[in-house]
Amino acid sequence: MTEHPTSHEGRQPVAARSQERTRPRQEASAAAVPQPPVPSVPAPASAKATVDSVPAPPLDPVGAARREGDRLRFVGAATRRIARGIDLDEIVLGLCRATVPTFSDAILVYLRDPLPVGDERPISPFVLRLRRTDRLRLTDEDGEGAGTAGTGLQLPESEAGRVPVLDPQTDVMPAAQLCEVASGGALSEVLRGVRPVFGDSAAARAALPELLGAEMTVPGGRRAILAPLRGRRRVIGAAVFLRRPDRPAFEPNDLLVAAQLATHTALGIDKAVLYGREAYIADELQRTMLPEGLPQPTGVRLASRYLPAAETARVGGDWYDAIPLPGSRVALVVGDVMGHSMTSAAIMGQLRTTAQTLAGLDLPPQEVLHHLDEQAQRLGTDRMATCLYAVYDPVSHRITIANAGHPPPILLHLGGRAEVLRVPPGAPIGVGGVDFEAVELDAPAGATLLLYTDGLVESRLRDVWTGIEQLRERLAATAQLTGPDHSPPLEALCDDVLDVLGPGDRDDDIALLAARFDGIAPSDVAYWFLEPEDAAPGRARRLARRALSRWGLEELSDSVELLISEVVTNAVRYAERPVTLRLLRTDVLRCEVGDDSPQLPRQRRARDTDEGGRGLFLVNRLARRWGATRLSTGKVVWFEISTRP
């Protein structure tokens, strides 16, 4: 090989340049490790090339990029799975199922107990409770090899090593169920720091025994991560990720993964807690605005159902009610406020309260709807509702109905014939300036009146009149199964009516009220008019004695005569028109005294020097129940006495 002189183009020979490049490395090595003297003879070019090519630790940029891509894809899939949860258990379960076994072999999730809601101040002391665990099992339920708890994945037998966090006797993780976080302790410091830490760090080595308990075995090295769960305002828990000794340890980038999982889980838990509180408030609002139970008026049996539009939207504007009225009558009400929101539920509550107040005044059905219409207009210009108001009289076996844009009721006769009652439809409540019309119809004994909202008969798949006809046919078919002389059981009838809805065929709330008319036979009713004079109480006692004798209730004569005398005496004192006296015999004996004075009697404690004031005291002591109701024409005072000893 021809060597070029140094003066040629100012360059050194190749070997010399190689020697210049290797000299700094050789000098650095010599400074670090004592070396024997090196001869000054120049080394061959090949030898110098070998020294220059000593490799550094191998780098695999393609593998690193692949691992980083896998890590990002895992984080995306895991956070989507966590975000799918709505309630607290679904979110925690989503975290467990997303991380085991892909990210860790076991996970423990601790949450604050109780969990604070929104801006609520947490309750002291700071207590963490083990909410859920998930881990690789030693064997599946059939004993055919190692499996994954709750994931359905199978591992080869070679990987079925003992998970160090399992108790070999019970195959469960012996973690502490409850942990009180000491203020200023190691666990408190880690939770305050918010960032996940490896299990072999000094902070985690002190915090994990406090959290998990002394009996919990944690794998050594970087095979544990403690990740605080911080919501929008405060730390709400902690998650512990664990790996087995035969699996690669966590890498520094895995701390970022744990931080992402902890953040999404904590925010989801915050959301679930707030949603749960709102759902609880909505359920309580809906429950308190609907009757807790139906009354048991004389001569009629009642049953009801209420179904929300969906489990996720339980608040709506549908309602039903049954209100006892004077004279053993009962008002049957069903209504529907437009919309499915808290506003609709609030308006429904106001209209229901107004209807109860108007019913207590014993107004005719059309007048009740008129006042409801005025109330809806006072609540706002866009407050619309439909309502059907009916009054059943068991003595006359008649029912009076007024409608405000509501679907018509269906009457199921004793023989099995079902008919849609022809009631003037009227305009919805809230329109204003519309008169409502009432109709009076026969209500034969044994018949069943069905009041409902449009959610039962209308959907995206059918119009309202098609649904009403299907409901009528369903009622007729159900009645025919029980025979012509018997009425179907009322509760079973309500359940059967709801079955008319197909899967996915319910788009609206459903309120259902069924009334079975038993009535009161004319032979069990005694009715008289008494002039408002001093002789009225004596005449009332004689009439009552004759009626009780006719009914075979002579043993009640003394008590009934005493109470009737007191009530009639009080009525005669203030009445200007004839006083009414009515006795009704059902499972109890009911006495009703009516007069034209609107002033309701009030029980009071009489003094020794008072000449009166003891009549209602006797009624309260001797009667089974008693009460007074104001009417548009006066009032009715009534009491009941049991006919059984």
C-alpha cells in the first residue's frame, strides 16, 4: 500500500488517523484501570480497528417503539373500559379486568369510607376500605390449570407458578380489609404525593405494610406499584398493582401507565358517586310524590303500578292518586306532565298536591280540572299536562268522569266485555280558556275501571289508538280466562296488562290505576233528613236504633246512639237547613252527619266549669275512626264502629 506524505494535501496516513481516534478511549481506560506498559511500536491497522469497534450496549429502537406503541394501545383500551362504567362497582371492576393479567398479576383497590360527594367535607378519620381485588388464580374452578380471575384467559402450565400474594392454604390474598391512614404517616405522605411509586422505594416500603397489613406478602424488586387515586378535589383511595417473581419487573414507563389508570379511575369514581347521589335524590323525589300506599275506601278495591321510562332516567311526570271523599266516595286521578326531568317531576308534585286540595273541597270533576288548568298557567306558559279525574259513588253505583286531553279509561265488565268509555277528550291542562265537561256513567258491581297514561299504549311502533285497542283486547282475553261469573284478581290483572308491552316497546313512563267496583247494596244504606230543631237528636237515636235492629246489630245500639246524639246535637246548633243522617253497613258501621255550616269541629279539652265541649272527646274514645270534611255546601262529620267484637 502506497503511503502519502504528510505534506500531500495536508493529510495524515490512514493508520495515523485511526490511532488518533483511539487514543482518547485508551487514555480514559488507562486512567480507570491500571494497565501494563504499552510498547511504542505502532500496532497493525487491523488491531487498531478492533479496538475502535468495541460495541456499546445494543440499542433496539424498533423494539422500543413497538413496546411504547403496545403500552399506549393498552392505556387507550383500559381507559375506555373504565369509562364505560356508570356506577361505582362497574368502574372498579373495569379497572381490575383491564389490568389483570395484561398489566399486573394482581390488583387491590382501596377506597375512602365513606366516599365524599362533591364539595362535602370528608369525615374524619381518613379510612380506606378494600373495595375489590382481582388476581391470577393457581387453578381454575375445574382444576385444569392456571386461569385468570374474572377474565376467562388460560395460562400455560409452565407459567402457573405460585402467586406470592396468595395464601397457599386459602388461595386468597390476605390483605387488610380496613386501613386507617395516620396523619403524617408513610401512607399519608405517599397519598399526598399523588404520583405512583415502585414498591421497592423507601416511601412504598413503609406505606404498603400500613395499607395491606403485616400478613400481606409483596413481591420484591420493582414488582409492585402503589398508585394513589385522586379525584377532582381530594384523594379518594389507592390501587396496588403486583407482578409475580417469574414475570418481568415493572419499568419506569409503567409508572406513567399506572398514573393514567389511577387518574381515569378516580375521575370515574367521582362521576359515579355524584351520579349515584343524583339518582338517589331523583328516586326519593319520585317516591315521595307518588302515594306510598293506596287507601281502602268502602265499596271499591284498588291496585296500581308505576314504571319509569328507563333505569337511567327514573324521574318523570306521570302520577296517580286515590282520594277518599265524604259519603264513602273516592276520587280516582291519573295524570301525565310532559317531559322526563326533575322539572317535570316537580310540576307533577305541585299538580298532585293541588288536585288533593281541590278534592278535599268536594268540587265536581270538571271544576277540579278547571282549577288545575289555572294552576298550570301560573307555573309557566309551557307547563302542559293531561289528566283524568273520576269520582265513584258506591251507594249510587255511578261514576262521574272529566278528561283533560288524557287517553280514555277502559271499563271491564263482569262478563268479560271490555269497552273504551266515551268521555269528552277536552284540552290538556295548561292550555287555558277551555271548558271541561263531565259525564256520569254506570259503575256496576264487579266491574273494573282501568286508568293509565299514554306510555302504556303509545310507542314508536304504534299510535295511541292502536295501543288502546290492543289493551282492550288484552283485558277482554284475561277476563274470559277467569269465567263469566268471576272477575280476574286485581293485582294479577295489573301485571298482565303490563305484559302488553313488547321488548323495547316502552318509550315513556307508565302510571296505572285499577279500581274494582264492589259498591254498597241499597239494603245496607239508611238515609234520613232531620230538621234543625231541639228534637232532632232524639229522633236520630230512634232511627238509628231501628236500622241496627233490622241489620242484627243491636249490641251496638248504646254506643251508636250516644255518638249520633253528640254529633247531631253539634250540627243542629249551627245548621240552618235540614241535617242529613246516613248509616252504611259494610265490614264496619259508618255514620255520616252533614249540615250547611262550613266550620269544622275541633276536639278540645273541656274545663270542669264548661257545659259543653265533651262530645268529640266521647267520639274519639268510642269510635274506631272519625273525621270531618268540608264540602262546597257545608261539612260532613263521620265516625266508624267495628261490627265485630
